[in-house]
Amino acid sequence: MFEPKIASKETIEQLFDSAAASYNRSGPSIFTEFGERLVEQVPMERGARVLDVATGTGAALLPAARRVGQDGHVTGIDLSGGILKEAENAVRSECLTNVELLKMDAGHLEFADNTFDVVMCALGIFLFPNMDASLREMHRVCTPGGHIGISVFDKNPLPFEPGLPLLLQQFAAYQVGVMMPQPTAYAANEVETLLSRSGFSTIETSSERYEFVYASEDDWWAFLLTVGPGATIREMDEETRSRFKDEYLVGLRPLFNDDGLHVSVAVVCSTAQR
């Protein structure tokens, strides 16, 4: 029986380095939406010191930097140097001077204890090989009484229905697969358990459902190359990838509406206190 590979840190770094130039730019800017929503829910005062873990191109970092103001400071870390360059461009374009970007492993945060008033991670914990260790690190660097905010994909509905489930079926048929180190979707109570066993308390959780429209096949395929499934697609040789794509799009086309492919995504946001 075929067993998918588990993505290593190196695989994840390579995926996002390759995807950096088009990350969050193929189709709707979904991560911008999710990042802003997380920042809205996390208690965050002007002047606060904030850490954004797995910052990506700055979906949560940018609204956090605007919110804490010039008296505050936001540090964004990511494993991908390519992604960090795109985040730096975004910071520069907004003329933000209260931001620092660092290449760093979430499992080994290079900060002293009690450094940050707020720690965030938007749709990133499933990328961590040892999720509990990373959450404990986030707890360690958070000040007593400080806050954490994380977001994850909800299990219901399955993320990016119907396009992603169809893709996973075809991966299975081709007997290919590179899985992220952790499940990519969680129920609200599972997120609460993760935060509780990492030492956080006063946990509040909500789930919101979104619908996004990808106007073309090219937009949807380009998006897939910038997220987790892209690791599997990029491992195929050119001939296999071309054949796989053609077959996948044949099956996907009947699911398009006149304005494009509608996909559903539910996101769980949790805030807690150290």
C-alpha cells in the first residue's frame, strides 16, 4: 500500500521559496483575509510587542504593525528566506518602520523568555514537525498575562471543497503524496486542547466560513502550487505533472460556475492568555 511521505523542514522551505513570488497572489488574496481577521480577534494594545510565527508574506504581520503603532513593534519569523523577501517588500511598500523580519525555526525561537505581549500564528501550525514543542516555545516567549492568537483550517467543511478533495483523490490514484507534518484541519475543541496543554488559559474559539471564487483554471492551479499540495505536484517529473494537471482539470471543469470555481473554507480562530 502506498504511504505518502511526510514533508521535512527542508521540503517545506523549498516549497515556499519556490512559491514566494506568487504566494497569496494567485486568485483571491485569501491569506490577507485570514490574517486581518486573526489580528482583529487578538487582544493587542498600541505599543505592544508582537511576534508573528510563520509570518509568510505578512498577512497578519502588516495589520498587526498598523494596529500597535509606532510605539509598538512586530517581529515576523519564517523558515523560508524567499517568503521573507516578499514580506520585506510588503513592509517597505507600506513604509512601516516598526517591523523586524528574521529567518527562524518555530521550534527553536531565538528570544528570551517573556519577550512578547502577543504571539500569533496564522494558518501555520500544521507546518511544524513538532507542533507541541513550537507551541511551548510560543508560550515561553509570551509575557505572563500576554496573549496568543492562532488560526487553523476547520474540519467542517473540508478545506477548499470541492477543488482540494478532488486533487487528493487524484494524488491517491497516482500513488504520490507529500503530507504536511501535521493535520491541516482541526475542530475547535482540538485547538483548545492544543493551547491548554501548552500552558495557555482563558481560551476563546470561534469559526467562520468563507467562500472564495477562482476565476480561471490557471488561477486555481497556480494557487495549489503555493500551498501544501504544491510539494507533491513539484516532485513530479515534467511529463507526469503535465498529464496529472490535464486529467485533474478535466474532472474539475464541471464544478466551475459561470464566474469561476467556488471553494468553501472555514477557519478556526483561537485566542488565549498566558
